[in-house]
Amino acid sequence: MRKKNNRLTERFNSIASSQPVVSTAPRVRSTRMPRETDRVTCYRYGKIKYGNFEPVQVVIKDVSPGGARIVLEHASKLPSTILLKAPSSGIMRKCLVVWQRGHSAGVKFI
């Protein structure tokens, strides 16, 4: 935290003195694959179904013609394929789980 505060102080001081500050922090490259289509933010309630389990409530945060990003109520490991239902938008699609981090997951429509 102290390092971060020092960097902020340096930046504020450089702005006040009109001298640019060059950061020495290493640059991190994203390993994310480029998307075929853009996603649209939607925040809709839905449910996912897999196996013989009861449907699980989710929030669909964004959607595209090829997939969606969902947030689960509880962080639980998802199987490789699920059924995503969103009655308000008419979505009912079989999906392949592409990634999962905690409560969030990215799915591809199949």
C-alpha cells in the first residue's frame, strides 16, 4: 500500500510541477482471446440447469450472438456444458463453459 501511495504522491507532484513521471512498473499483457462479436451489457436474471440438480439462479451481465458472461449466486464449479434460460429475453441455449473465475463464468452458445 505504501508503494501505491508513493506513486500517487509522485504523480500529483509531477502534475503540479508539469514534469512527466515515467512508470517503472512492468507491463502486463492480456492473455484474453479476441472476441468474434461484441457483447452488450444487459443485467438480466436467468437460470442454469445441469445434471440432475435444481436450476441455479444467475445474472446475465452481458450477451452476444456467440455467448454470454454470467454471475452465479454461489461460487461453485460448473460442468463443461450447461443449459442457460432467461425467460425475460427468451434465451434458452445449450452452452459450453469457456472460463470460470469465482462467481463469474463465460459461456459459448452451442
